[in-house]
Amino acid sequence: MNQAQSEQLARQLAAIADSKKAEDVVVLDMRDLVAYTDFLVICTARGERQARAIVDEVRVRVKRDAGLLPGGVDAGGEAGWTIFDYLDCVLHVFTPDARERYGLEELWRDAPRLELDFEAPEASSAAM
């Protein structure tokens, strides 16, 4: 996967999470910091049920739209986190407590953030 494709996947993961009402969606550009991935996508689910809805939607849509399955999935269950590893992009879905506990944004505070522009459904229907 080239850099443009990995950025496109990162944006897709973020948009899918947003579409399932994830909160505080962030994409960190890791290309100059680590060798194991290009982007970290981080989001918060209000609880385990919403977290499952987010990861289920990601699994279905990324497979359908890009033909990709994660190379690895790790779920902490009661720990409040799930990781989907698409190699060039890694999605972290946290509950609020787990996100605060793991502090990935603080750990990787030097990583640039991608600007995300999620179109509000009201705006797109009003433009028609």
C-alpha cells in the first residue's frame, strides 16, 4: 500500500467511526516516528455496545469497499479497547476510561494530526 492509499484508509476508518457516533476521532501521522504503521486512528465509544457497533461496521465496510481484512484484531473486552491492525493503519476504539488510561495522544504528542472534515448529514441534504 502506498502512502496515499494508507492515508485514504486512515480517513475511511475515521469516517466510519464517526458515522457510528464515535467521539474525539483523531488520526495521528506516524510515518516519521515508527516503522510498524503509517497512521493511528483513535476514537472513543461511550460503552462496550457502541464499541462493538463501531468495529463491526469497520470490518464490514472496509472489506466491502477496499477488500481488506485486518491483519490482526485484539480486543481487551472488559479493559475497554479494541485494536484493528490493517498494517499501514491501526484503529484503536476505546471506552472513555481506557482512552484516558492508555493516553496514546500524549504518548505520541509529536505526531502530526490529520485534519478531518466529517460532513454533517444535515449539511449534505440541505445542499441538494
